[in-house]
Amino acid sequence: MPQNKRILVTGGSGFLGSHLCERLLEAGHDVLCVDNYFTGRKENIRHLLDHHRFEVLRHDVTFPLYVEVDEIYNLACPASPIHYQHDPVQTTKTSVHGAINMLGLAKRIKAKIMQASTSEVYGDPSIHPQVESYWGNVNPIGPRACYDEGKRCAETLFFDYHRQHRLRIKVARIFNTYGPRMAINDGRVVSNFIVQALKNEDITVYGEGNQTRSFCYVDDLVEGFIRLMDTPDEFTGPMNLGNPGEFTILQLAQTVIRMTGSRSGIVHRPLPQDDPLQRQPDITLAKSVIGWEPTVKLDEGLVKTIAFFRAELDL
Ligand code: NAD
Ligand code: UDP
């Protein structure tokens, strides 16, 4: 019987956070969900509210938090480019002040803490696929920098708290993840394309659509989070978590049109500044340390995600 733990999930009412809260409750833990609802929605966690081991707190992680828990998953941060660029100063504050506050909390209560970092720490990568030892190619003053550099600084803080205060840390570098409960207005590619296809509106491909991404289904990712948190204390990461299946954005558009039976056409829009050309995780480390690799293929994950958006749009 696994031991019951008290677990804090910051950003718990967001897309990934809500799935994580659900999985932790199913595993028998007490879950405290903390969120300021910047991009998260109460709807994402409504089905958990009656659970006797689930608690919710409206709180902004840029301010200190005083609670008692055994483990912390730090997910609080807008993840979609349109959302994180809406208030870039707040985005950096959320990553950096949020990390300082959550690390300070972990230090005081001797909790183990995991950071939801990102493949964006590699920027527009010059090596492919990306391995954890690659230091990245990030523009520090561009429109994506508030997110990329905020997350890089958060990693720095995690490793300094580990070296300086012996904190038990885990750093997950998440690659593009999709699934049910992404927000309709999220602006990320999978949700945009599915919503456009279901409404028979033009699919907006930025640039020629030759840029690539590797898409991981949310259930696979959450499994990776939990396994990473359970690694021995000596293991800190960073660890890539993502699906190595790599697709061009044009291929994704065509797949979504086919799977939804949509009448949508494809239109091209300008490529946003600093949009990475290619991205694919090398998951050798995850395979060897936590025996993890994704099990859900893109088509299977898209079926579930399309069903979710169909219901959301009442179609
Ligand atoms: P999301 O926007 O759905 O969730 C983020 C959550 O954090 C939201 O509920 C939001 O309200 C909350 N939040 C934002 N600022 C906050 C603050 N100051 N205080 C408290 N809560 C705050 O995005 P997501 O896809 O679920 O991403 C979750 C985490 O995973 C983020 O840290 C993101 O950077 C990281 N990540 C996600 C992906 C992905 O593809 N989904 C990829 C890389 C990294
Ligand atoms: N993209 C696109 N059309 C859209 C939304 C995004 O062509 O409607 C492209 C975007 O330019 C990028 C890729 O899809 O190359 C992934 O974008 P997303 O915002 O999902 O995440 P990113 O990996 O860029 O952070």
C-alpha cells in the first residue's frame, strides 16, 4: 500500500495541473490545489471539489505561501505564447518569484519539490533531438524571453537551493503536451487547429508550416511527473519528458482536418518572432532512470482531445 502524502500542486486548476491533481487523488494522497485562475479554470477541477482529500486555495505564487505538505509540484505559470506574452513582466515574476517562494516553502517544511520546466529552455535549438546536456539557444530580449528566461532562472534557483540548502529537487523539462482541458482560447497549436476544424473555419498555419513539434498526450506526461518525483533523492534531473514522435505543423493541420472530417481550408499567417524551427526530445534519460516512454500515439490522443472540444463547443 503506497504511503498517503500531503501534496501541493501549484497551477492545479490549469490543463496539466488538473490532470495531475486527479491522478494524485486516485493514488490516495491529500491534494492542495493552489491557483490564481490567470489561465486555469474552476471548471477543470469542479469534479474534484467534493472529494474529501481535495482542497483548493486561490493564491498567487508571486506571494509567499504558508502551508504544510510533503511534496510540491510547481506548475503555476501561463504556458501558451499568447497568454505568457499578454503580461510578460508578470510571467517572469511568476517563474522567478514563484520559484523563490515555493523553494523557500520547501526549505522550511523539508518538502521534496518538482519544477515544471520546459523544452523552451533549449530555445531555437541548434542540436537535434535535444538532450538534457544541451545548454540551449535562447534570445534573452525577444518576446518569448519572459517565459524562456523565467523558466531558465527557475531552474538555476532550483539547483542553487539544492547545492546550498540540500533541498530535494526534481526538474522536468516538458515538451509540447496536449489533451482534454486545454482552454479553447489557449492559442496553442493543437487546441487552435481542433477548434478551427470543428467550426469549419480556416486553419491558421504560421509560416510555411515546416517547423516541427513533438506532441505528448497528457496522461503519459502525468505518469512521467509521478515517476520522476519518486526517484531517489540523489536524482535531480533535469529530465526531458515528451513524445519523440515529431511532426511538421502542416502535417498536424492535415491530420486534424482528416480526423474531424472538417471542411476547413489551410491559410498561412506570419511566423511569430523567435518561433523555434524544430523540437524533439531525446528521452534516453527518462527511459533509463524511470523506465518511462509515451504510450499514446498522436492519432489516439487526438481522438480524445477532439471529443473534449466537440463537447465544449456543444457540437
Ligand atoms: P495552463 O496555463 O493551463 O496552467 C497554468 C496554471 O497556472 C493555470 O491554472 C494558471 O491560472 C496558473 N497560474 C499562472 N500564474 C499563476 C500565479 N502567479 N499564481 C498561481 N497560479 C498561477 O498551462 P499548462 O499547459 O497546464 O502548463 C502547466 C505548467 O507546465 C506550466 O508551468 C508550463 O510552463 C509547463 N509546461 C507546459 C507545457 C505544455 O505543453 N502543456 C510544456 C512545457 C511546460
Ligand atoms: N502555430 C500555428 N498556428 C496556430 C498556433 C500555433 O501554426 O494557430 C505554430 C506555432 O507558430 C509554432 C507551433 O505551431 O511553430 C507550436 O505553437 P504553440 O504555441 O502550440 O507552442 P510552442 O511550441 O511554439 O511554444
